[in-house]
Amino acid sequence: MKLLATAAALAAATFATFATAADLPDLDGQEVTVVTENAYPPLQFIDGSGTAVGWEYDAMTEIAKRLNITVTYENISWDAMIPAVSEGQFDMGMTGITIRDDRAEVVDFSDPYMRSEMVMLVRGDEERFTDAASFAANADLLMAAQPGTTPFYVGVYDVLDGDEQNPRIKLFETFGAGVQALRAGDVDLVLTDGTAGNGYVAASEGKLKIVGEKLGTEDFGFIFPKGSELVGPMNAAIQSMKDDGTIDALNKKWFLDFKVGG
């Protein structure tokens, strides 16, 4: 009876997998060019062997299987990504992009594949401030940010005084460069979503920590040129991955077991 029950369970799981696959569109090997920055661990980054890896790469591998597409990757800086996708230079973009109304005017978003909360990343021995208010109150303290990103705008409007030219915000081309500046003592704060922040803290051996309350939530989505026919199939694949536990498995792999550079 035990063997029969196990066999029945396996058969049911197999049937469910086939049923899910059957419900998804088959794009017949369509070539899809995905652009990314490779600078936002653990979503996407270059590991110690020089290989591009991360949560989003694993997700795209799974999506490619489910939709029968052939994926190629290109690399671009963050500030050029949304304009390039908007102009149709690439089929889609991925780099932990927050879904926002102003961006949706120039690109189409997938449904959210992840929700994250903004946190304050600081050096492990930081004692001069413990939250956003005490950081803002000390004019000697500096913040790193990438221009045009959600952390930049949260820093400007929710932490500081609303002045986008505030000299206390030091601009960096990549998120990783900002973290390096933090570790070197050139700046005192990096705002980031909790996923990346927790990954850096876990790998820092006490050299980094998170302080203060969370500063809000953000939903991440893939981006596409306006009117892209890929949006519907991508949304169907994302939903199927949520339904069958694949998203949860990726979260465990990259956010609970992840070590930066490991």
C-alpha cells in the first residue's frame, strides 16, 4: 500500500507538471535577447570564475524551458538599460527593476516576480546613526547611489531633503561600486532592497550590517518594449513558477544559502 501511495503521488506530480506545461504557450524556439547589468547580487552578477550567475539567470533558464525560447544575453549599464529596451534594441531587460508608473510610460513590465523591502546597509562598526532620521541629521554623512534608481529616489525624498543635487549623495555607475565605497569608508550608507543587502551582510564576515526600519516595499519585474508580444507568455511562465514552488526554491537558493562570490 505504501508503494502504491508513493507511485500515485509521483504520478499526480508528473501529471500536474505536464498539465502546467500544456497550459503555457509554445514559442517554437523563438530567439529572445535579454539585457542585464551583471552588477546586482544575488539577482545577477559575475562570480569568482567569471561566469554570469544569479536568481534572474536561473529564472530565465526555467522560463526558456517552459516557453520553448532560445535566450541570449547582452550587458549594458543601468542608466542605458531602460532607454535601450524602450527603443527596441533588446527584447527584454532584467536587473531587479522596480515596477513604477513613470517607467511604465516607456516600457512594458511583466507581472512582479519578487517583492523586496528597502533597507539601510552600513559598515559593521557604524555607531553614528541608527536610522534614516539620525543619518539625515548629521551633515557629515554621505550616501552612495546609482542615478535614476529606486534607492536614489528613496535617499533623496525619504531620507534627505528632496534635493536631487544634494552633495551628500555620491553617484556611482554600479551598485557594487557603491558597496565598495562603503566598505572603504568613502561613503557611510547604501540603500538597497533587502535581498541584495542580506546577501552582502551574510558574506561580509561582520564588516557590513543593516540598521533602522525598512523604508518601504518594491516589486521587481522584467521590462519589454511597449506592445511586446512576450509579456503575456512571460507572465504565464512566472505564474506557473509561483504555483509549482519554483520561485520559492530559487528564493531559498539565492537568499538563504547565497554567499557573495561563492
